[in-house]
Amino acid sequence: MNDSVYDWGACARPSQKIPAGDWQVWLILAGRGFGKTRTGAETVRHWVRAQKCRRLALIADSELDGRQVMVEGMSGLLSVHPPEERPQFLSSRRELLWPNGATAFLFSAEAYERLRGPQFDGAWVDELAKFPKPEEVWDQLMFGLRLGKNPQVIITTTPRPIPLLERLIASSSTVLTKGSSYENIDNLSPTFVTQVLDRYKKTALGSQEIFAEILNTGKKVFWTSSMIRYRSP
């Protein structure tokens, strides 16, 4: 990345900028290629830089996903920081250490019991909807968010019809951002656009994976469009 790319305020779309207010959860339901990972990493970067957060939880579906996507990925935490601000990743301890003393701890949904005990003032949860036990992970995280005046969580996920998302969307402390893959089309491979987006955009799978719509399984409709409060850019 050149210096201009590190200026997230200039690069980010309105839907990728941190909402104002005293919300607890920023829930980003978005399609593949929207820029969810970059948004999550840049939000953590802002919290650390502003010294809002000193102890963060980073939670992925697996430890490998956390390392390859959230930490070391092309849009992950190591990538979005300029060299002088970049954290050190201690892989054996699953920790990131920033030059200003802030620390983030990497957890996997597979081993959610490790969330017992530690305490945090912020968290980034990636792909929550695909966790095998999302409720259990969320409960343990909530018990650990007990530092600071207003611990906040950013969730970046492609949606699936799970009850936890229903509750989060209905909560008055949640800000919802919903976006499609097409919002970031200028940064996507032309082959991906023609071979994937164009092919699947009119399918049920495309409704979920491209347009971030909640698929009706036929068993229960968790919410309708009238129930969702969208964040205004």
C-alpha cells in the first residue's frame, strides 16, 4: 500500500465509516467482496489509534481463518497499518501488540470457552453467521466486554437465517449496515464480476452471498424488510 491507501477516511465508502452515537454493536451484513474485512480491520485500527481500546477480542470461525483473514490477509490488520503503527503478531500466543501498548487477542469460535476469564473494551467478530455455535460464542464475549465506558463490537458477516442475527437486528443498541457486492465493483476482478456476480445475481444463493438477503428456509421467517433499520450514510 502507498501512503494514500492508508488514509481510510478518503478511501472508505460512507457505508464503511464508523457510525456516530453510543451504539454497542455495528452489524455489517454484506455480500462477498463488499469490503467487510477491510472495514473491520480499519475500525480496529481507529479504535487503537484513538486509544479508545486497549484490549480487544478478535473472533473468527477458526484460528486459521482468524490468522489468514483478520490478521495476515490482504485487507487484514497487518496490511491496513502504516509501518510505524503496525502491530507485532505473536502467532504462538495469538496476540497482536501495537506500539502504543494496545493488545488484541485472537480467538476461534471452535474454542469459545477460551473467552472465559479475559476482559475487553472492544471486539471484532468476523463471519458470525457461519459459527457452529454462535449463541455460545456471543454469550461468552458479552461477559468479557466489561472494560471502558462503552465497549463496542463490530460484526462483519455474510448473513444466514440464525436467531442471533434476528435479536441483534431488533436491538436498539445495534446499528445495521447492509450492502451488496456491487458496491465495491470497481475493486473486484472483472472475471469475478462476469463469472460469479453476473452468473449468480438472480439465484437464491446470489441473494444471500451477493445482496446479503436473509434466505427463507421455509421453517421460519426471522424478519422482514420492514423490521430492519438501515443506517443512513
